[in-house]
Amino acid sequence: FEAEVLPGSVTFANGGKAGTLYITVVPNKRVPMPMPRGLFSNVEVAMQPAGARFDPPLRVRMPNLEGGLPGEKFILWSLNHGTGEFEEAGRMTVSPDGRFVETDPGVGIREAAWHGGTPLVPPPVTCVRGKAESGECAVRLRALTANSQADLAPSSNGSFTICNVPATSATLKVDVF
């Protein structure tokens, strides 16, 4: 993950222009709130301190872990601290070599918060059905779905259904414990 911070572009909550900015790449299963509309981002970042604002907005470059094709459009999402929900912050484009997703000109991060990128057209999702074989012990399942980590208990015969799984995934990791 890369962010371009121009000199003098950061204003901290106390009105000052000097300070330390923290940018942390966070595994998507550790993000405390879901993306909107069941969307899912493989690259999410937390920026601190809260209240830091950027003018002009920070241009960002993320690895293309979603598999977007060169020129494909993505949405940059930013958490609105006031509502507690992600909001669209602008468009991004997959780089010509397909390795990165970069903010479009004039678009970027305006405030320190949680941020992520998703394809403009989200990938299809499906449901996975199965049966847990556990002998005599009780079983709980955990699976990473398209917008969250799902914990579920199978029915008494061990069958389960996990929905909102990216249909393009070659595998779905299900932990039995």
C-alpha cells in the first residue's frame, strides 16, 4: 500500500500541520465494520490519528489482490466516523500492468479513518453447502465470506450452509473447531 502525502497537505485535529501519521494495512477479517452492500476488499487500511484531514486528498496505490484487469474501475471506500459506515470516496483504476489499483486524478483519502477498494462491478457470490464430520465432539465452523468472517454451528446432523462466498474463489477455507 502506498499513499502520496504532499508537503503541507495534512491538518491534524488540533489544527497543527506537524505530527505523525500512522497507516496500517489490516487483514479484512479484523476490520470492525462491514463494507456496504455485502462488498469485500482484500486490502483495507487504518489511518490515524483520528481527525487528521488531507487537502489535497491522499493519492493511494493498493496491490490488485482482487484480480482486476488493466483499466478496470474500482471504488475507493472511506469510513465516515459520524455515521459509522463506509461511503464512496471516488474511483480508482487498475494500472496498465495489472499489479495495482490507483486513485484517479483528483480522488483520494480526505480524512484519517478506515479505507478499502472494491471492483465497481462486484464479483458474483454463491452459497456453499457441506457436512462436518466430527465424531462425538461439538463442531463450530468459521469461514471467511465475501464481506465478513462467519461463525456458525452446523445442524444436528453436521450439515451447514455458508452464503456470500465469492463465486470466483477456487477454495473456501473452513476451520472446524
